[in-house]
Amino acid sequence: MNTVLKNLLVLSASALALQAQAVPYTAIVPAKSSVTFSYKQMGVAMDGRFKKFAAQVNFDPAKAEQAKASFDVELASVDAGSSEADDEVVTKSWFNTAAFPKASFVAKQIKQTAPNQYEVQGTLSIKGLSRDVKFPMKHTAQGKDGLLTGGFSMKRADYSIGEGMWAKFDVVANDIQVHFSITTTLGK
């Protein structure tokens, strides 16, 4: 009888664990998440980050093809390394946050490429200009949370970031590397 009870408990626990894994991640934890970028200025590597962003996510790692995700970044929350740089990049020549306060990304397709590895395709919109992007993403389970990490390269000229005297790439490079580390939580 004792062995039967133990086996029943193990089976019940296994069934509950499988049910818990089937619940999708539906929210992000901003305090445990980051959106950063890197670029070169006068040949010197520079780093920055955005302090405010929000996302709508519905991601089950086992059913990636059914996932939905959108992401908004408040461009005025930029930290480009100094207050002078922060003040400059929100101007009309750069992000023009008065007219375009947010950058957005909407996923069109997420497909699994290997265990815990995915390819994300979607549309990135900045300053009223939209471009298709594709990038790898990794999922790491962390208890009831999931960590989604990845990044992509973009050309600032594709989004008119750096107009006028900044349109040339001799001072600030055209290539920008965007990185994200997003902690998500399970839905109910």
C-alpha cells in the first residue's frame, strides 16, 4: 500500500509539473529586464541603455509558433553615458522624441531552431519608419520565470537616427547592436 501511495504521489507531481510548463509566459518583470545598445563613436566602443519599456507577451516555449509579442521602448529614457549625450539624442536630429516618443517591435513569427533556441521575425518601428528584422533568441527557465535573451544589428540610417550634420558615419557609426535580457513570468 505504501508503494502504491508513493507511486501515485510521484505521478501526480509529474502531471502538475507538466501542466505548469504548458502555461505561457504572459508578463515581463521590468526590474529584472534590460534593453541595451552598443555602437562606435570616433572609433571608440560606446554602450547605452533604455530605462523604460513595456511588453505584451504570450510565449509558451513548447508552442513557439503560437507566440505573440510586442515591445515598446520610451526613447526619452535613454542613458547614452552622459547627460550631454542623453540631451542630444532626444532632439529632432536623433530620436525626435517630441514627435516619436516610442520605438516599437511586433513579432510576426517565432520558431524553434534547437532546444531553448528560437528565431524571431518581426517589425521594428522608430521615428515613423518600419523595417523587418530577424534575430536569434534563447530561453532559459528560472523556476516560474523565464529569461529571454538575444539581440540584433541595425543601421541607424534606416530609421533616420542622426540627421543633418550627423548623417555621415565618421563620428557616430551606422551600425548599432541592440541586446535584450527580458525576464518573463508565467500566466494563470
